[in-house]
Amino acid sequence: SPAQVLTWIPQMEVLASAALDRTIRLWDMIQHGQRTHEFRGHSKGITCLEYVHPVRSLLSAGFDHVIAMWDPNAGVKCAELRGHSSSIAGLSTIPDSDFEVVSVDYAGTCKLWDV
């Protein structure tokens, strides 16, 4: 399935992609774009990704109304953030904040998370 969203993970020098097939893939840009990891854990398609540098976590969200926190080095899901009642349309870190992330769903609800 084609990538829906991309984000850069600077510590690992990889590009993370996510798709509607519920898969997150990491691509090693030093090794000419070779796929290094593949994560699965969403029940529906993924629409957004965000890397949270201070906690070294990759966040993904989408049509299943859940934000998943991943350890990209280990390839495991660390936590799930629940609270949206609609598909999640966007994630963003808060500038000048080490641990806060905002999410918005297709119903227009915004939520602030302390990760």
C-alpha cells in the first residue's frame, strides 16, 4: 500500500512511513533506502506519524481512533493513547515543550497529550 505519511527519525537516520494497510515501515537512508523494520498494531489505516525526540518515541494514529506510541529501536508498541471518538487526522509536537503532543480528529476535537 502506498505511504500516506512520512516522518524523519534523526537519531536512527531513518525515514518512517505509514499506510492505509496498517503498516509502519522504517527506511535506512544511509543504505540507499533499504527497509529495516516493519511494525503492525493498528486495526485500521494510519493517517499520521510524529516523532517525539525527547522521549525517542514514534507516534502513529488513524482510522481506529487510537494513538500508538512505538519504540522505533526495538520495534515494539509501548503504549496506546485513547480518547478520540472519531478518526484521527493529525498529530503534532508542541514547540518548546519536551513531552506535549496535540491531536485532532475528523470531528474537529483537539486533545493535548503528555507523553
